[in-house]
Amino acid sequence: MLIGLACIAGITFFSCVPAKEFQTLQDKNQKCEEERERFSTENESLTVKVTELESRIKVLTSQVDVLMRDSVSRSLELKRLTEDKETLSTRYAELQRVQESLMQGNVQETRKVLAQLQKTQEELQEKEDALKELERRLNQRRLNLEQLQADLERNRAEIEKMRLELEERNARLIELEKILARKDSAVLALRRKVSDALFGFEGKGLSIKMQNGKVYVSLEEKLMFKSGSYVVDPKGASAIKQLIPVLEQNTDINIMVEGHTDDVPLIGKGDIKDNWDLSAKRATSIVRILLESSKINPKRITAAGRGEFYPIDPAKTPEARQKNRRTEIILTPKLDELFEILEVQ
């Protein structure tokens, strides 16, 4: 319709107005068409926006309805809670009045109860502290008792061990005493046998004595040797030979032959260098006599030279020096049994 009107208007216009004005009108018409197109486009865009806004309005309207309903519900709930609060406030006030009344009426009783409670708590704390201390002491005593029991067991074990050792030692001591008694008896019997064998020589440069469980046969120089010599005199040899049967019969006797001199230095003479050499040679000479034509085991005999170092009388007189010039035959019972017992101990 607009186009038709525009054409009629155009024909009318061209018939009424000059060409220049027509051109101007035509330009305006062109602008109008362009604006119309622009407005049409904007109209469509606005139409879309309006549709979208209407859709949003519907959603918001729906949300408003929900909120309104929720608001009403919350208002009702708030009202109910307010009423409950007022009811509780009223009850609280009543209870508070009752409590104040009770407190005012029973304040002395309450104080009394509180005082008693305080005292009871203090007594309870004291008892608890005492109980803890008692537990500590009991634990300590228990530990001490355990230690004492352990010590007692160790002591018992040590005592038992010592008792067994003591019994064993006592048994060994008894056995040792028996052996010593036998040895003493043997030495005493040997002393008698030696005395009987050498009866004719005792007091004549020969003496016999018992000392430290041994028999000592002491032969003076005048009986055995000439001064400075180690050749045995016939009388001395005769005395030695009288002793041989006794030594043969008593095979459990060890024989030590010791030579002794005085302290007068010996000037070297022949094969004798000094007193020590002389004492050793004299002991060896007597050993040879004991072994000649006898059954004595040489293993039983020991020859030793003592020189002047073991004097009987240390005085520097002729009498003392005469005593010191001697030869001793020392008879000792074998102590094998005794040594075995001592080694075991």
C-alpha cells in the first residue's frame, strides 16, 4: 500500500513539480526506505528481546510465587516460634522465681551442704594422696623384695657352692690328715729302724733326729773324712753300709746327701777348688757307698754340696766350726698322695 501511494504521489509530484525538486524528493524517499529497513530490523530485534523478557518475566513471576508461599510459611513458623518463645520465657520466669524462693529458704542448708562437700572433697584428696604415696611405697618395697629375693637366691646358690666346696675340702683335709698321720708313723718307724741300724755309732760322731717330718742322720767330719779330703774313712763307710738294708727295705723313702763345711777358706788343693767343691765331692762319695752292691734305686738319691752357707753354729770358734763340718743324710717319705691332694685343691 505504501508503495502504491508512493507511486501515485510520485506521478502527481512529477506532473506538478520540476525535475530538480523531484530529484530531491526521490532522495528523501530513498532515505525513508533505508530508515524503514533499519527500523524494520530494529523492530525484529526488539521483538525477540520482548519475547525473551516475557519469558524471564514468567520465570521470575513463578519464583516470586514460590518466594511468596515460602514467605507465608516462614511467617507462620516465625509466629509459632515467637509464641513458643513467649511460653518458654514465661515458664523460665516462673522457674526462676521458684529457684529464688528455694535459694532464699534453704541458703543455710545449702551452705552447710557445700561446707560438708568441701570437707569431704579435701578428705578425699588427702586419702587419694595417701593412697598414691602408699602405692609408691608398696611398689618400691615390691622392687626391693624382688631384689632381695634375687640376692637371696644368689646367696643360697653361693652358700650351697661353698658348702659343697667346704665338704670337699673337709674330705680332702681328713684324707690329708690320714696321709700325714701315716707319714708320721712311717717317719717314726724309720727313725727307730735307723737308730737300730746305727746303734753302735750314735754318740761317736753320728747323731739321729726327727725334724719337719724327716729323719736327719748327721755324720761329723772326724767320723767320715780327714781334713780337706773327700775320701771316706773306713769307720764312716762302715756306718753308711749299716744303713743300706734299712734304705733297701723302705723303698718309699727319698734320700738327700748334703755336704757342709766351715767358713775357713779352703786353699785350692789338687782337684778341690773351694769349700763348695769339697762339700759336693764329700756328698758324692757317700752316695757311691750307698749304691755299691745295693738295690737302692739311684733315682731316690740326691747329692748336694752346701759349702759353708748352712752352719749349725754361726760362732767363729773352733768348737762351732767343728760342728759345722758335717755330712747329713736326710730321709724323706715320698709325699705323692699328699701332692695329688694339694694339686686337686
